[in-house]
Amino acid sequence: MIDRIAALDQYVGLHVQESMQELARLCNQPSISSQGLGMRECATLVADLLRSRGIAAQVMGTGGYPVVFGEYGTGERTLLLYNHYDVQPPEPLDQWDSPPFAALQRDGKLFARGAEDDKGELISRLAAFDAVRAVYGDLPYRIKFLIEGEEEIGSPSLNDFIRTHKDRLSADACVWEGAITDDEGRFHMELGARGMVDVELRVRTMRDDVHSGLYSYLPNAAWRLIWALGTLKDQQERILIPGFYDDVRPPTTRQRELLAALSSQEEEEKTQHEITRFAGDLSGQALKEAVLLPTCTINGLWSGYQGEGSKAIVPASAGCKIDFRLVPEQDPQEVVRQLRAHLDAQGFQDIELLAHPGTRAGVVDPDDPFVQLALQAARAVYGKEPVVSPISGGSGPYDIVLEHLNLPILDVGVAHPGCLIHAPNEHIRIDNWLLGTRHMALIFARFSQVLTDV
Amino acid sequence: MIDRIAALDQYVGLHVQESMQELARLCNQPSISSQGLGMRECATLVADLLRSRGIAAQVMGTGGYPVVFGEYGTGERTLLLYNHYDVQPPEPLDQWDSPPFAALQRDGKLFARGAEDDKGELISRLAAFDAVRAVYGDLPYRIKFLIEGEEEIGSPSLNDFIRTHKDRLSADACVWEGAITDDEGRFHMELGARGMVDVELRVRTMRDDVHSGLYSYLPNAAWRLIWALGTLKDQQERILIPGFYDDVRPPTTRQRELLAALSSQEEEEKTQHEITRFAGDLSGQALKEAVLLPTCTINGLWSGYQGEGSKAIVPASAGCKIDFRLVPEQDPQEVVRQLRAHLDAQGFQDIELLAHPGTRAGVVDPDDPFVQLALQAARAVYGKEPVVSPISGGSGPYDIVLEHLNLPILDVGVAHPGCLIHAPNEHIRIDNWLLGTRHMALIFARFSQVLTDV
């Protein structure tokens, strides 16, 4: 067994440049779901990457962007891998040191939009798959790849897709995207993810922008939006929408203990992000427990003139994008209803509300044997005790997979603090990517083992 | 005298297409002071337009963009004409039906950025000058043209320029830019202008934008700006900055009477601007008196992601542009100090405040004989009783001219309601432009007369 683990490690290491070239090829194909850019081309490329290693791959239609589905191997048991080929928009472009869709290796890193989230993780799994096949030959179980194209826009088609193809997707366990290794080299496992719902608020107060001196008595859309937003959240980060916290449960004792066991990263984060305080002035255990609270985050905001110098207008329109992160029991559409009712009650019937369907939060049992397998593999690969968190602050369609497929889910990934996912200069550290790939290879190798054990 | 008035009218009418070609040439030269675009080229073009009709013109340096100064004629008395060759930025470009810097005649209108404000008025004065010279020959007084390039950015260099060239600019009366004819064909005269100061607020809460799920506990610049702005003005349009109203005087009886005599345009404006209410729900006399109150207007607002679809980030930076319109006695730099002190007192020391020097309000005596001359000329040209307002809602460097040159100022112009100055599809109605030009020609013709009378 030890020899085979060493052989896996060696295989991954010897082929790292081939993997980086494959990753560069995938990153150089834009696939911005929120802008509809390059989606079909990227799905085809992903299917080709699967087929090139003997995985039966198919680009399957959904109500939105296609899912790439892959199947390999035979056996009674099945391991399902979840990834997505869509990426966040690259804006603001002027803050990238190299073009977002021209992957660049520099200082042991690879820079590109999607380098980590989630193309870097997809290529890591394919590299782990190659290593396991080279060392073990065929494995006594099935592997299924579910690679969607709408994760960054809240997976609007995934629920229908999984429900429709429930039998084909059935599995015994699922490896999710998105795990991180911290600055001390410890693997982090998060036992679930918050839900999320995106909304956009828009207001138009009059037909056109007008001269701000001659028509200063006409209604200003920017002020109107600001007054409306001011009723949503106070400076202590308390969300003021009636009913919003009704379904929020206090942390369980187990969750509190898991969070308390996490080492504080406050000073490191203050340095890294160049901040003097956290939102709401949180610190200590309260800061750790913030992950178990829902949020109301403005992602973007606009009105009137934003160019150089000044422009003396009263703007006629204004808008903003907001995401709400949700905790278990919160229903995304109920949150949207509460927001609409709140705006109406505050006299903002004129503010238009556009909402996506959203996802619910989902959590996994820390004692599941599959979770324990991944933790053991992490101890072997990273050489340090993993850090276990009761939930991720991020979101994904966990709930859909949990509900329809009824299986344990865990995170494996190649992120590190400062990898800047969703931001300019997103990148992976190649050494860290290698560790994540070895971790995945070991999970592949041991998956049949744990199924026998339980 | 009647024959000569008819001859003036005829001359202007016969040469209207030449004037429109001259205006198109001037509009097609961009001159956006806030963006530094085409400024010197436009100053040169304006000087050429003056010289081509025998006016001694000079492009004179300032601390900023140059002033075009022109002189013509001899005599003891002098009439000073104030215009500006700079224009507002054309954005948003996608809302123009034709390109902003390619003047287009259509349906008896001319469309271009600057078609009215203020290139249309400058060309109108030159056309009136041509007519008067053709009909009267030389006039027994001097005419001076002061054409600046920084009106749309608050005339930061004009104070120094006028102080430096006080003797050269000396005059007995000044014709300002910017009068409007209403939908019933009545000339509007405004006896002064509000002051103005532009500020920009900027906040950066951390180094980079971050993932809104994983880092939802990092400080959000958009929220921070919204909370700060929420402390500046309430939904009743009351400005909450301590001390802001200290220097604001209630309207005088004369001002109240002038405003009361103005016919209500409420229903027309509601239709034109597609609104159901005015800012602060004002109506009647209170709406009319709003012009005698200072304002705090957001001109533009930005943070984070503004593109298509969603982007799950906590934005690191946010900003906005605000203009304050000021009434007599208010000092622009005192307002800036009050704003800074207020932000500090509210805990927003981290919000950066950038301010321009600003201008003070200026008012003119309604009983000045020069004002009366212009009103008589308006009765003759427009055939209706002019509308007299105690102050304009807009701003200009009135105060500088009043302080240094000590002369009466009045407005003459070619605007009409809906001419969309500062907005997409700015235009003049050519029939209205002709009336404004005839009005100016008659003022030229009668100026020596009124000086003899007084």
C-alpha cells in the first residue's frame, strides 16, 4: 500500500507540466455563465478532456447551459464528482496583471480566471484519475462526473436536471468542489454550504437624467435607492427585513465546538486584506460563528455619471445587485417575498425586484464514514491534522444533491488563502495543487476500501 | 426704428442655414472640460469664428483651460458677453439617437452635445452681431467676448483670470448665457444663479474585492458608502449636515411675489418627465420656492460589479459624485468643511472627500435699467410678457463677475423646455434659436440707447 501511495504521488508529480498545459487550455476558453460567453465551446472542450482518457462523456441539455456528464468503470458502488466549468466574470479588467483568459505560469503559480474555481479542481481530479489508473489499473467501482455550467449564477437548471436524471446520477458518495489548504498547510473540510439567492433592485424615478441645477426638484434615483438600501441593514450588520431571522437556528453545541477548535486567523486576515476591523466589528468566537448566520451583501451598485470629472445631473435610474447567503431552514424564495414586502411597507413600491431561484443550505454528518475516509487521506497527504468546519460560508447546489441523491458529500480542492477566486489575478499555487491532486488520488484509491469496511 | 428691427429679423432669418452650419462645425469639435478632451482645438476654433467677423480675438492662458477673449468697436461704454465653449460629457452614449459630436438637423431641430449649452448661444450671439453690423454699421460702444472653457467644471480658473484682467474686462453691463423660452413662447429671465460645489466621496474598505460567501465578514465598501450617504439627507430632502442651513435666508417678499407670479408647470412637468411626484413631495408655492433653497444631489454612484448577470463579491471600493447648489450667503468651502466634519462625527473618517473650489450664488437688482431694456426687447421679439424669476436653479460664475466687475448681468439664450441640456439628445429648436438671436440683436441695437437714457 505504501509503495502504491508513493507511486501515485510520483505519477502526479512527473506529469504536473502536462496537467498545467491542460489547465491553461481549459482556462483560455472563456465560460462566463452570467454573460453567456463561450459556454457551449467550453462544455465541448470539457467533454473532450474526459473522452481523451477513456471516460464516456456526453454534453447534456438543460433549461440553461449544458451539463457535461461522464461515466467510467463498473462495479456495484459509485463515486460521484461534482464540478462546474463556468467561471465568474473577469471584471474589473484593469486590475489583472495578465489577461484573465490567457493562463500564465509565474513564480510557481498559474494565473487565470478559473485557475482555481473550478477549472483547476476539475483538472486536478482528472490528473488524480490518470494516476490511479496508471498505478492500480481499473478500480472496482464506477466514477461519475457531473460538471455543470451554471454554478456561478446559482445553478438554476440543476434541480430539474438531477430530478430528471436521478437514476443515471445515483451514487454512494459525492466529492464536491472547493476545499482549501491554509497557510500552515492544513486541509480544511467544510461539512456543508450556505444557501444563496441573488437579487437585483432597480429604480427609475423619471424618463431621463436632467440638469441638477435647473431640475433639482425632480426625483433622484440614486437617493431613492440609497434610502431603500438604508432600511435593509444597519451598521452592526443586522438585517432589518421583518421575518428574515425567523428560520435561523442558533448553532448546535457540536457546531460551536468545531468552530471553537479553529485557530484564529484574525491578525493574518487583517494583514492580508489590509483591514483594521471586520464587518460589524466582530472578533473571536462571534466572528467564527458568523458563518452560521445569513448575510445581505451588495455585490454592485450604480447610478448616473461614473466617468472622469463631474457631470451635473439628477440621475433617472439606479440599481444594485445583492446576494443573500442562507443557513439551513431558510427558504430562498421566502426571503425574496420578505424583501418585497419590506420594500412595499417602507414605501418603496417603485423599486423593481428581480430574483433568481436560489439554493438552500445543506449540511453533512461529520461522522459519516466517507467523511472520515477523506480526513484520513488528508492526514496522509498533508501530514497535518485537518481543520473541520460545520459549514462553508460559500454556496453551491449541495441541497439539490442531498435531497435527490441522498448521499454524503465532501469537499476536496486545490485552493489556498489569497488565491483570489472571483477576483482579479485568480491563481493556484502549483505545489498546493499537487497536494490536492494527491489527496484526490488517495480518495480514489481507498474508496472501494471504505465501502467494504462499512 | 421699426424698419431697422424688421431688417434685423430679416437678416437673421435669411442667414439661418449659414448659422446652423457654423454651429454644427463648433459642436462637431468635442470640448469636454471634465475629461480634458478637445479643449485647445475648440478654443482655437472659437477664436477663428470671432476673427472671421473682424473681432480681435485672443486665446488667453489660465491656470486651466484657456479663455477666448474678443474685442470689437470703440466708444465710452462697453457690453460684455459671457459664454463658455466647454460642454458636459456625452455619456451615456447608448441613449443618443445620433452621435453627440456629429450635429444632425432633423424636424426643425439641431441635435448635438452643446447644441444649446453653450455653443448654440455663442453662435446665436455671433449671428446677432452680424445682423446688427449689417443693418446699423458700427455701433457707438465696445463689445467684449469672454468665452471660458471651464464652466461645466465649476469655472476654477475664472476668478483669477478676471481679477488679473479686471481692467481689460471692464464693462457697463454683461449678457450671461442660458435663458429659456417656455412652451407658451414666453421669455424667462432669471435674476441671478445659485452657487455650486462639486465633491466626490470615495471609500476603500480592504485591498481587493473578495468572494461574498467565503469572506462575507470582511467590510463591504458599498454598504459603508450607503450608510454614510444615508446620514446626509432624509427622504423629505432635508439636508442633515449640521450648520448647512445656517446661512440660508428665507425668501424676501419681492422674491416670493416674483415666484408666486410664475404660472404652475407642475402637470406639464409630470407629463414631460414621466413622474408622479416631485422630490420631497413638494407642490405649489413650496415647489416654486425650492429654487431659493440649497441642494445635495448625487450625480453618480458606483461600487463592485455592474455587468450582466451576477458576481458574488464583497466590493472593496465605492464612490459617488455629489453637487451642492448654494444660495446667497453660503460659502462653498464652508459647506465642504461642514460635510467633512459631519462625516467624521458620524464615524466615517475613512471616507475620502475630494472637493472643487466651487462658486457662490449671485443675484441682480430687478430694477436695473439694463434688466428693463432686455425685458422690453423680449416683449418686442416674443410678443408676450416675459417671466421673471428671482434666481436660476442652475449655477455659473456670476458671483465672480459681480464681485470684480461690479455691473448688472442678465440672461439671454436659446433654450426651450425639453432641449435636454446635460442629457442625451441635447438639441435646439431652430425657430426658438431664431427668436433668441433676434432678441440678442435688439439688445445690441438698443444698448447705446439705454446708456444715454440713464
